[in-house]
Amino acid sequence: MSKETILMIEDERPIAETLLYALGREGFGTHWSMTGAEGLAWFRGHRPSLVVLDIGLPDCNGLDLCREIRAESQVPILFLSARAEEVDRIIGLELGGDDYVTKPFSPREVVARIRSILRRVGGPHSESDASEEPPQAIGPFVEDKEKMRISYYGEALDLSRYEYRLLSLFLGRPGKVFSREEILSRAWEEPEMTMDRTVDAHIKSIRKKMRAIRDEDDPIRTVRGVGYALEL
């Protein structure tokens, strides 16, 4: 089995070298790019297992680069940033980031987060009980659990992994109100490492993608500001 390769797009040499060393010790293959343009070119030619992406790059904004990557791939992305404000974290997650780590950080923690993300990518959520199960129609939605795909009014939604898990959770129990904490515990393997506002960010993204297909009343309801439910 070939080892997983991590693409690091980071312009600060000390940070990059520290993380490259930590990743190498854990058996990962690595490639380091100092600019967004170089990193995107390498990404398109090699398709790494995960991208570690600095937001403050010399030639572009890492958030814009995330948009470009997301337009063509669902590769996991872990943001590195000196910006610790909650709004920056939420924006990064809304754009499709899988995790967000602020500087300064522990290299061991970053490696642990990378391992956690990669476990979820290949994870157990899509195996046995979803295997060979035919697509299920629920109101205007059709869910294909084997392919981890959900269609809305006949058109496939371009969902990230977490967006799929959230919407699949709602489709499994229409009308049930899920708190943010309950959603995190069901859709994330390590909810203690995730902010509850992450749920809001991903649901906002799902709503935007649904409106792009059919701009009508939103079936995902916010209930008393503390929970969510899908009403069909």
C-alpha cells in the first residue's frame, strides 16, 4: 500500500520544516510549496491525500485557493492561520475546510488532526449497513448511501463529506429536532475537537447549494435557535 501524501502550502520555512519533520516521522509522504500557484500546480499533477493550507500566502489568499481546489476536488483541507477569530474559522469551514488550526500550534496536534481527518475520509460510516442499499426517495430528496450521494429535485447536490453526513442524518429522521451537540456526536467521530458553530456553517452551505437548484422554502428548519430539523 502506498503511503498517504500530504501537500503543505505554507510560506514560513520554520513552520513548514517543523511540520514536514513531524509528518515524516509518522510515515507520511510530503510535498512543500511556498506559494499558492506552485501548490495548486503540484496538486493538479499529483492529487495528494490531504492539503495543509496556510491562509496568508504571499501570492494569494488561502481561502480563495480553497475555492479553486473545491471546484475540482473533495480532498481534505486543513487550514493553518494566525487568525484566531471565530468568524475566520467559520468562513474557512463554510468554504469546505475540514479543520482549522491557529498559530502557534503543536506539530503533534496537527499530525493527530490530520490522522483523524484521514480516518474519517476512509471511515466506517459508509460501509456495512449502507452497502448495496438501493437509493431511497424522501420527499424531494433521493439518497444513495452506497455512493454517498443525495439528489434534490432530481439534481445531485455537490456535498462535502460533512454536508452529506448532516443531510443524511436529517433524512433518516424527518421532523426530529437535533441539537448542535447531538449533530456533532452523530456526524463527527471526534466532536470534542469541533466547534458547535461548525454545524451552522455546514448547514448554511447546504442551504446555499439547495437554493442553487430550486429557490423555494428551506426544508431545514432552525428550531428555537438551538436545534435543526428537516420538515418535508
